[in-house]
Amino acid sequence: MTMKYKTIAYDSAKHILAMPDHYVPIARKAAKATEAGGMVVKEGDRFIIKAGTIYPSNDNKAIGVVLQDYDVTESDASMAIVLHGFIRADRLPTPPSDAALKNLRMIYFLKDDMTILQPADASVGG
């Protein structure tokens, strides 16, 4: 009898936190994906929820930001969602919308010059 196994290398080089020792996350479950859409993007043959994705959507329903990349190709994933902290706006896959910024009051999005991204700045992308 042979045992089948799969090795997946994950790169944790992308950090979205401006201050890695000052943040508060909660856990949320993401369902296994069969197609791209919503928070899920396709990279090669994998379905990924990217670090910096506004959760659950980039609008007035936003409650936090996905902390790291999660692969949802083969199974559900338990994700860390940042509710409070300082996040680098230049490292997000998509800039937060004005509605999301207004909803995420305990998260400060810092621009390249380390000033705070305000709702009117969101369309510029920080």
C-alpha cells in the first residue's frame, strides 16, 4: 500500500502590518473554492484569498482585513481577520473603498509616507 501526500510551499514574505506587534485578529472560516470571485483569486491552479483583502467585502459590510494569504483550493480555511491595527495601504491587493474605510474605524491604513489614508483618499489608492 502506498501513501499519497502533497507538499505545498507557502511564502510568508508579504506582510501587510505596519506595526507587527500591534494588531487584534479574529478567526473567520472561508469555504473551499471551486472558482474565482468575491474574495477568491486564481493563481495558477490554486484558489487564494490574498493578504490585505477587505473582509467580507470592500464596501459598507467590511469588518476587517485578511492577515495573510489563504489557499482554499482543497479545503476550507480558518483565516485571521484584523479588526484593529496599522496596515500598509501600499501592500493591499485593492485599495479600500470609502465605505469600507468608514466602517473599519479601528484600522489605520498607512500610505507610503506613513500618513493615514482617509476616505477621500481611497479612490487614489494611497
